[in-house]
Amino acid sequence: MEALEAILTRRSIREYTSQAVPDELIKKLLSAAMQAPSAGNQQPWHFIVVTERNQMNSLADALPFGKMLHTAPLAIAVCADFEAARYPDYWVQDCSAATQNLLLAAHALGLGAVWLGVYPLEERMAGVKQILGLPEQVIPLCIVALGYPAAVPEPPVMRFDEARVHHEHW
Ligand SMILES: Cc1cc2nc3c(=O)[nH]c(=O)nc-3n(C[C@H](O)[C@H](O)[C@H](O)COP(=O)(O)O)c2cc1C
């Protein structure tokens, strides 16, 4: 799939078939995520790949809007390691860029995915940290739920809005 087509046709997918996502596709997703730009090329990200049903259910219970994790075959937690970061203030931008790459790669590979917000909500962060056994200096940005889409979603409404575009100054 061409890059612009992937960007313009991606949708959040919250229902999946039970088919497992093969390891080679997971590697492609992670390669796309790690190809993202980051401040000073610091690449502060770590990814926790989760497929065990107990872990998926625990994550679903920790995220009020993450109930699709009960049936998704795969989740990837996007986290940052502060100890390794040279420009720690930029970790959210860095990990968000990685997450968007991951979502677009999933779509291009015929998978469905949805970004589940964790940071900056303390309760969700504490729950995810405990379930995934994250070290003290590692902070979770989000969980991405993934699988093969159970249905073809409606194409997205185009969001381009001329009123949001300003030239030279506001
Ligand atoms: C920071 C962030 C947090 C999100 N958290 C959730 C969530 O907890 N549960 C969920 O179902 N979708 C979540 N989403 C997905 C949005 O609801 C979705 O991107 C938005 O409705 C636009 O739909 P689209 O992705 O199909 O274009 C989140 C998206 C972002 C960027």
C-alpha cells in the first residue's frame, strides 16, 4: 500500500478475528515503529509484545476503554526508558511518532489496530507498569491493540479543514 493511501484510509479497529498475528508481521510492525524520528535520534522507546491471554485480560481490566484487549490476539505497549534518554522532555513526541508508524504499518499489512491511551493518567500508568513489570525508569505511553479486522470499517471521513490552515501568521 502506498504511504499516502495508508495515511488517508487508516481507521481505529476494535474488533478482531481470533487469528494470531505471525511473528514476521510483528517484527515488521516493530521495525516501522523504531524507524520513527526522535529528538536527537535518542530512540527512547521499548516495546512489550503481549499475546498471553492472562496478560491481555489484565491489561483490558486496567484500561477503561480497552475492553477489546479481551479478544484481541496481540497488544504492543509503547514505553520510554528515561535512563537512556538524552532529551527526556521529548519522550512523548518520540514515542507518539513510533506509535503512529506502528498503526500505519499495521494498516498497510492488512491488520487492524487502535491506540489505547495510558500516559498521562496516573491510575492507568500504575496498572500497566505493574502488569508488565516495567522497571522504575520505564514509563508507558500507550497500548496498541492489534489483530486481523473482524469487519471492513467505513472509510474515514476526510478531516481536511481549510479553517485550520493559516498562512504566514494566525
Ligand atoms: C492519545 C490517544 C488515546 C486514545 N485512547 C483510546 C482508548 O482508550 N480507547 C479507544 O477505543 N480508542 C482510543 N483512541 C483512538 C481514538 O478514539 C481514535 O483515533 C479517534 O476516535 C479517531 O478515529 P480513527 O482512529 O478511526 O481515525 C485513542 C487515540 C489517541 C491518539
